[in-house]
Amino acid sequence: MPGMWNSARPRRIRRGAALTMVFAGVLATGAATDSWNGESHGSAPEPADRALAGTSGDTDDSHAARQAGEARDADADGAAERLVSRSGDRWSAAYTAREYAGLERTLDGEYVGIGISVRRAIDSAGRRTVDVARVQPGSPAAEAGIRAGDRLHAVDGTDVDERPVTEVVALLRGSAEGTAARGGSGKDDADGNGKDEGGKDEGGGEGAAPGSPVALDLSRDGRRWEADLERARLKAGTVTTDRVAPHVTKIKITRFTEDSGDEVRRAVREVPDGDGILLDLRGNSGGLVTEAADAAAALLDGGLVGTYDDNGTQRALYAEPGGDTEAPVVVLVDGGTMSAAELVTGALQDRGRAVVVGSRTFGKGSVQVPRQMSDGSVAELTVGDYATPAGRAVQEDGLSPDLAVPSSREAESRARSVLSGLASGS
């Protein structure tokens, strides 16, 4: 899979690679369509679904030459933004050097924060609240004694009860100004669905530095207190496992970052004999393509995962052999299932390896390449689209589930029933 960078690209980007599948403009689209109906409903996905191919090499064709010429002609001040603006491509994206460095750290599975996830909830009096959904072991929050279920009243003196979850996330990370400037969906649900504090804010920029202080106003069982913490650089876990019913193990993937594929392989190996696997990709905005292919490989014995067009040249992604092909699998999807997550869904569906339950996926199937500009900014520009093993296009239309269930909660219930039946009957 040859890349589009020239030999002068910086070491950091060369290591990460050359092929990207991004979505810029998704925040506006999601807000317009109200498509964030999965478990991360209430906050928009990350600014870029940057699916790095992990390859190197250069391509010398007319398309690359034309884009290189455009890059040289772009003004040095805001060069990437100017180039992306001229492209007219809704999926292209521009980043400052600092934003792009932050994005790469996110794709490496790192973030700066205190190690909690928050969710919108309704208390017994019918009031809107923000609760702690999960505490990362070993994090500053865990060391301070914060627990899942604690109510969060304020961050650094700013009341959070009536704020969108995206703004609460930004306050926790110390990046509220960037979130407000770029704008979020402003939508929350009241069903208790959560948003990871470790998710990127909508601007794709940096939050506060490690070691920066943050004060939380919390309560639990009628007791209210203030916790003074320091943010730290943490490794975000993107794969969680839970036995949700007899014969049903749920594997939730929030995004595909570095080592997500290995995490999925380990999770699959640890599924008890006789259990079915509920692979939850709702609200998964994508990530690294190689990690997505590795995740699919955990449930396949080799073979095609998908194809993509690289400036008119067809290329393919293959799974490594040796995955589990025995356990029944149901994949849960929704309108927030995007790009690399759609790649996994399409591969398992086309290969007859899984039943897909939920609602139609988002439909992000274009492929981008990153280019560094003279001022250090980075432009990501579209070079083609990708397709499932059966040749189905994902772009715009998305993927249809085998069993359409619009309600997220009902979809999981139906999926559990299907898996329980399959597993007990196997």
C-alpha cells in the first residue's frame, strides 16, 4: 500500500504512515441528522477517523504531482486550511502542527485527563445530572477515591448540570475553549449513555498539560466534597469485556487505536466456551485501519477484509489466519458506527461470520492521505473510497443491518436473545 508522502515528511508522520480515512465535517452532519444514537450519544465523535495503514513508500503519478504543486503554492500562513478549503471536499481536514500531534497521540491510545468517563442522567427528582460512568484503574481519579455512580456538580467552579456532555469532557481535559470555538452537537440524551473523558474534544487540539490541576465538586449518598487532582497522560482502554447474559459475552470497541487489534484478540480468546460474542461497535467513529483489520481477523481465519481505491489503483486488506470461527457473533451498529468500524462490520457480514443488528451505519468510506505543509500544518485529502469484501460501497449509504432495530436498548436486547439461542443451540 504505497503512500503519498515524499521523503521529506517528518519522522513522526512517516512512522505513523501514509494512508488515512478521515471524516471532517462529520460534526455538522451528525448534528443535522441527530445520528449519535449509540452509547456515546450526547457528544460528537472525534474530528478525524484517521485509519493509518502503517506503510511507507512513494507514488509518482499525476494526481500526486498536482497535489504536491498545490501544496507548494499554498500560503505559508494556514497552508493546510487554505488547501483543504480549495479542495471542496467535505471529508478533507486541516490541522495545525499541534493539533496533528495531539491527534497522533490519541490514535496511539493516549490522552491527558484524570481517568473518568461521564454520562448524562436523571435523578430521582427528575433533575438532569452528570454522573461518573467509569473510573480508570490507576488513574488520578481512582487514587482520589472517585467511584462510578458519583455525581459531578462542577469542574473548576463551573457548574456542569445543564451543560452538554461534550463541554463537560472539555472542562475535565482543560480544553473547553477549543470545544466552544469549534462547536459541538450540543445534544445529550437522558438515558444514561456515557462519553469517555478520554475522547478528543471536537477541535482535535490539545487539552491541558500533564500535571495541571483540576478541582471537582462531587457528591455520593448525600455527602458532598471537593477533590483536587492533577491531570496525567493516560493510556485509554478502547476494548472492554462483560458477560451480559448467560451464554453472551459483550466486547465493546470504542475506537481503533494502537494495540486495539491485540486487545480484541485477547478478549475473544478469553470468551468462555459455549458463549456467543456480542461485538458492540455503536458510536465507534473508527481509527487505525490496520487495527480494524486485526480486530476482524480475531473472528476470521484469514481472507479478505476490504478493498480501497488509491488514486485509481485497487488495493486490498487481508486478515491474518487463525481467528475464532466457532463462536456465534452478533455485531451491534448504529448511525455512529463509522469508517474503520464499518470496515469491520462489512467484513464480518459479507463473510457470513456475524449477524448485524441495529440501525444503518453512518456511511464514511472515503480514503485520505496526510500531507505536511511548509508551516508544519497538515492537510488530509481524499484519494478514493473503500468497499466490503463483496464489493459493497460504504460511502454515503452506509451498511444495512440484517435485523433492523432503531432503538439502541431494544437492539441490544434483541441481539442478546439471538446470541443466547445460537450459543445454547450450538
